[in-house]
Amino acid sequence: MTVESGHTTEQQQGLILTDAAAAKVRSLLEQQGEEGLQLRVAVQPGGCSGLRYQLFFDDRSMDGDVVTDFGGVGVVTDRMSAPYLIGASIDFVDTIEKQGFTIDNPNATGSCACGDSFN
């Protein structure tokens, strides 16, 4: 467990989910009302910089998945995406200027203007 800027986070397998992000995911999962769903974080080819993030709810379990628990919120990463996400931090911001999940990834060497893809 680490503390960053007053936010407690748990780090396992290199991916960090802040308390704010975990709370938002938990809320969205409750709205879905389905048992067994977890947040899947994947890195896929695409976007203007070559790679893009995908965050979605999933009930599947694939061979090689890395499953991490953040205060009762299950986060799943496939084995191909996991190396791209080591040290990445997923947060949820809700300000007058912006609302949504943000990913701060130290592995990204560049990104495009839209902020949705990286390389």
C-alpha cells in the first residue's frame, strides 16, 4: 500500500487504482446490477499514437489474466497488456473542466492530442 498526495492506493502487479477510481468503479458496478463483473484494463493497437487503452466491465476469465483487488473492486489485465501497465495509475477526476477516468502511464513515451492513445 502506498500513499500519494493524500490518496491511499494499493499496488499489486504494477497497476495502481486510486481510491477515487475504485469508488467510481464500485458505483458503476452497482448500477450494472450483475454479479461477477470486474473492470478489465487492456492495451490494444489503435489510436493516432499506435496503442490505446480499453476499460470495460467483463465477467470472463482468460488464461494468463492478472487479477488485482482494490478495496473490493476486481481489476483484470490480460497477460499481453500487463507489461504496458506496470506503474500506471488509474484515477477518476470530477471537476468543472473534466470528468472521467485518467491513466498516468510512465511507460508511455508519447501521446496524441486527444489523450486517448500512446506509444
